[in-house]
Amino acid sequence: MSILVGLIFIVWIYILWVLKRAKLSFWRFLLGSVGLFVFQMIWLQPLMTEPLTKAVTVVVGQLGELTGMFDAYQQYSILFIPKSTAAVSLFVDFECSGVIEIMAYLSLLWFFDVYDAIEKVILTVAGIVAIFLFNVIRIFSICTMIYFFGNNVFYFAHAIFGRIVFYVLSISLYFYIFTKAQIVRQKIGSFKYVTEKETEEATGEGETEEYE
């Protein structure tokens, strides 16, 4: 299986090279982003998931201890929300780790030609940190809702409210990194108002010559 994946990876690199030579930027971006995401899921996801789940549990657990609403068991990646009626345990698993969202972001970023290599390295670090924090906010919001409203809101908090919070924050990040950068660097939509004096100076109007 690993040999087959390696061969596919080599073919993928060759196709990207051909697309770059042919200056087919859109198809290179599309194929490159999808391919990079797939290879990350194959090679990096198994290595990143457990550390991310542990890190999310630790950070959210600290917030829980500060607010006194829930406790964290980092070694098991479990958040325990005590209630007088029924205690709730929330397991931070693969879906809650944020690994998929991070890899999707990186796949798009590294084939987004608006930035140079140094900028992409900086935005890689910034994006990973931002998505991690967004995920922390999402899980903390879920735990807070369960703490105040009980186990009856678990499905709504986890499947609907938490995801809305996370994706609203993620869309803001995507807009700033991709959409806004594309617009600004193409110099579309960036304008300012000028005074009448500035207009005259630019066009040479209003100037008079004096003769003796």
C-alpha cells in the first residue's frame, strides 16, 4: 500500500510540474490542494491527531477549572461536566481535534499563489494557532451550554451551536487570508477620495505661466 501511495505521489508531483509549465494556474491550485490534503491525511493525520486532542483537552480543561464549570482528564482526553441531575463526560476525539480543518487550510494556503514562501510559512503557523483556538472556543461553548442547560442540549450544543461558532470564526480567517488578500493584491476595490487641489496637481490643471 505504501508503495502505491508513493507512486501516486510521484505522478501527482509530475502533473503539478506540467501544469505549472503550461501556466494552468487554476487546475494546478485545484489538483494541488486536493492532492496535498489527501497525502496529509495519509501521512500526517495519524501523527497529529493524538497530540492535538491532548492539547485541546488541556487548554479547554484550564478554562473549565478557571470558571469552575468542568474538569479535564488529559490522559484520557475527557472533559467531565458535573451536574446535580446527571454528570456528562465529553470525549475529545478525532472530530474534535481540528486536524481536518488545519489540513484543509494548509492545503489551500500552499497552492495559493498570492503569497511568497516566507509569507506562507508565517501564515501556516498563524493559521494553525488560530484554528486551534477556534476549536477551543467551540468545545468550551459546548461544555458551557451543557453545564447550564443539562444533557438535554448535548446534541444541539455539539452538532449545531458548536459548529456554527467554529465555522463563523473559520470563515473570518479564510476571508482575511484568501479573499481579502486576493482583492488587495490585485488592486481591485482599493480607493481613496482626493481633494480638488490634488486632482489639479496630478493633471496639471490650474497652473499658469508668467511672462515678462
